[in-house]
Amino acid sequence: MPTDLYPVTRLAEVREATERSGLGALLLTPGPDLRYVTGYDAMPLERLTCLAVPASGEPFLMVPRLELPAAEHSPAARLGIEFVPWDETDDPYAQVAARLGSVASVGLADRMWAMQSLRFRDAMPGAEQSLAGSVLRELRMRKSPAEAAALAEAGAAIDSVHNQVAGFLKPGRTEREVGKDIAEAIIAAGHERVDFVIVGSGPNGASPHHELSDRVIQAGEPVVVDIGGTMPTGYCSDSTRVYSLGEPPAEFAAYYAVLKRAQEAACAHVRPGVTCESVDAAAREVIEEAGFGDRFIHRTGHGIGLETHEEPYIVSGNTELIEPGFAFSVEPGIYLPGQHGARIEDIVICGETAGQLLNNTTRELVII
């Protein structure tokens, strides 16, 4: 794993951010928050693994003894923190509480299991609980050059899969059969894990999060293909393209052209200093002017990094200013229930003056 992707300096940055927030400590269990801070992709178990980052005092990693070898061989070993193994008859929650001492508040990993948060509440009844995301969001949203490179690698990998999709789509095949081929291609392209495969044919294309089905794909139908996975670095890919098995219905072709203009307008709008909601508006205005405003039923985008969906969210009401390093999807859609639908999605990272597209396959409707 590249050392600049999970730098040893990050723990100090998190500790300083914890102190500025007024929290007594962060408690990070397996998931994206822990991996972001340490590089350790710990297995989520009922046995507690927890990085404690006190605002004052030394961080430590509480780890089940049987997981100690994995922790010691992870990037977390470079941090110079104490690993505290616990045995099957120990109470690790009480041990964390004892080591932290009296703290008025703790920030819990956003993805911490409810079971664990309640155990921490019992172990530290005087500590107010909040989300660690309130501390980590400012750091995680601003991608470093190494993170940007990891996202670009993920983007290129998923592009290589889209370049194969036309060969998988044939009349008479089911969505599930096509989806299986795509999933195998995602792994072959270098991903460690397939996160999702959406193959929405005909009327199923009008459901943005359609699940694979046994529906047989017909000639003349448009097909929405939204795919993504996680790379060995931990960073994610996500891209949507639309295909048509022969010439599509005239109505579909007309609104696909509108959608393409909307997606291009939103991507072109990305630069430092504009608001997240203005990127959403740039896409939405084009679609509304064409009379399809009520057919665009979701936000324009979501942040991406160690999670497919993370902050910032590109949606009306989010007045946060975009900064260099922010990475997010731009994916407007138009959906006609019972008929068909379309979505075009690219990952964009904000540079010093403009947005940079991390997906580079054609955005034209691919007619097979």
C-alpha cells in the first residue's frame, strides 16, 4: 500500500481536529473512518476493535488478541501507537473507558454498530456521544494527491469495464446474466470487491437503484448500466452509462440528449468557490427547461472516496463551498416510470481552477 495514501501524519491531524472540536476522544471501530486514519482495513466483528484518539493523551488500538497479528501487519503498525490486545473473558469497553479516564464527550465512528455504541454508553455513562464524522468530514472531503490518484485509478478500472459492456448486452439475455459478466469484469479490471451492478433494461431503467432481475432484454430497448467496486487501495469507483439494443424509441433519444447537456453543464460548473447546490442547479435547470423537471427525482451527486457515498452531497440546500480536492459524482437522471429511464454519471475531482473528470468513456448513447 502506498505510504502516502495513509500517511503517518494523519493521526496527528485527527488528534488536533479532535481537540479543536471540544470532544474528549474519538472512538473508531472497523470501517472507513478507522481505515482513513490508520490504513487498517479491520474485519468487522462482534469482538471490539477500536482506535481511541484522545484530545489529550496518547492514542491506542484496542484489538482482540486473535486479531493482533493482522493489526501488526497492517499500515497501522507504522503509527507507533500502542496495540492493546484483549482476551475472550475481558471487557474491552471497560478497558477503553479506564484508559481514557474521565471524558465529557466522545465521537463515535459513523459506521459503528449500535451494539457497540450502547456498550460504550454503559461503560462511560458520563460521556455525551456524538458522531466522529463531525471531526473527520473536513479531512476526508479534501482528497490528497495520493487519494486523487487512487480515485483516478479506480475510475480508469471501471471505464475498462464499461468498454466491455456492449459485448455483454444481447437481446434474449437476462439482466442477471449480463450482471454476472459485468461483476467478473470488475474483478478482472483490478477491483478487490464488486460493490454494485445495476442493469436496468426497458422499464427497469426508470428505477435508479434497480436490482438485477431475470427480465429478458429486448431489441430496441435502452439499458442503464451503473457499476462500481472497491480497489485494493480502499478507494471506490462508480460510473453509469446507457446502452440501446438497436435504435431506441424517439422519445427516449430526445430526452437523452437533454440529459447529456445537463450532465455536461454540471461538470463544467465545477470549480473552487461554487456551492454544492449550484452544481445540482446547473444540471436541474437544463432538465427543467426541457419539461422533465419532475422526472429528475434524486440529487445530482455524492462524494466518493473510501465509501461510494460520502460527503459532500451535491443537492439543493447544501451551501458548502467546493474546494480543491473535493471528489464527487455528477449523475443527473430522467426517468419515465413504466417506460424507460437514463442516467449519466462521472466522478469529478475539483482542481485548483476547475473540475477534472475521472471517467472518460463516451457519454453518447451507445447503440449496439
